[in-house]
Amino acid sequence: QKEVEQDPGPLSVPEGAIVSLNCTYSNSAFQYFMWYRQYSRKGPELLMYTYSSGNKEDGRFTAQVDKSSKYISLFIRDSQPSDSATYLCAMRPNTGGFKTIFGAGTRLFVKA
Amino acid sequence: GAGVSQTPSNKVTEKGKYVELRCDPISGHTALYWYRQSLGQGPEFLIYFQGTGAADDSGLPNDRFFAVRPEGSVSTLKIQRTERGDSAVYLCASSFEGHNEQFFGPGTRLTVL
């Protein structure tokens, strides 16, 4: 079993829809949780990160962490065709270095 | 300012050959990471440098893989006796020490024939 599980999709939604992306994990030591966006043939770019449990909002993006369930989510409001990309969750422990574990990524298509 | 750059962008080699992949991090970033990304997968951690030293190389798959960062800036990932299974995109990222935001380069696409 992988440390981080993420549904690869693809997920196809109409423009303006609310998108929900999720990951589950098994390592209770993970404390930092990140979401990256990756366009085709590009490197990932950080969208958001949160520490421990809770919610964080940035514009159209909201990240949620539920450590009791080992479940994290990214919500995208008013989705746009330019949001079409692969979304990667990532996480690492608070101590013991900066080894970051990524999910497999979910491919998102937003149709105009 | 300039982002993370990686050269070459593409590398095709034959099984058994030696390859070097280069990463130029963002100026001032003391932390540098190498990842490997196979098709349809997320980046897989290989090694993390804090300055010149490898702080964590637990992700290197075997002793054919080696990375250096002699002056604490540019890093080179070296792969000996390449195998077809080494084919992937090799990503480099850098960050300020202690920061979670890693800035990724565009990657080097390695194909081993």
C-alpha cells in the first residue's frame, strides 16, 4: 500500500463548477500538507500548504486537512478552463528532514 | 528573477551508458531536491541537499545513482550503467532552508533505449 493514495481521474467538469480533489494517507507523522498543480511537460507549482489540521483559503482555492481521518482535500470554486491540469497532493513529517511524499496526481479537465 | 533551470531538457541514451543531469537552483536557495517522475505518477523523492551535503539520500534507488552539489549551488545527478527502467522525467527543486515551498524546474526527460 502506498503512503499517499490519490485517485488519478480523469475528472471532467463544466466551467464554473466546484471541484473537489482528495488524498488519503497512512503515515500519522505527516504534518505538512501541500497541493501542487502541474501542467503538461512542466514542473509542479505549489498552490497551497497547510500545517496540521484545519482549513486554509486562498482566492478560489480551499485546502482542508482532517488528520483524524488521514484525509486531505482541495476545493476549487468557479473552475476555469485554465485550471485544467494535474493536481498533486504532497506531505511530509514535521521532523526528520524534508523528504516529501507525493500522490499520483488527479487529472482535471474543465470544459468551456 | 530566474527560476530553476535544468539541462538538458531531453536526453536519449543507450542502455549501459553513463548520463549526467544538471540543475541550477534559484539564487540564494540553500535546499535542493531531486525527484523522478514516471508517466502517470507523482514525483518520487530521490535526494535532498542542505548546502553542499546530502542531508537525505534515502530515495536513491541503488548505487548506480549519485548526486553532488560541490559548491552549494549547481547540482548534478549522475546515473551509471543506465537501464530502460531509468526512463523518466527527472525533476529538480529548490527552496530556502526550512521553507515548504519548493520551486520546481521543468525537468529532464531521460529515455534509455
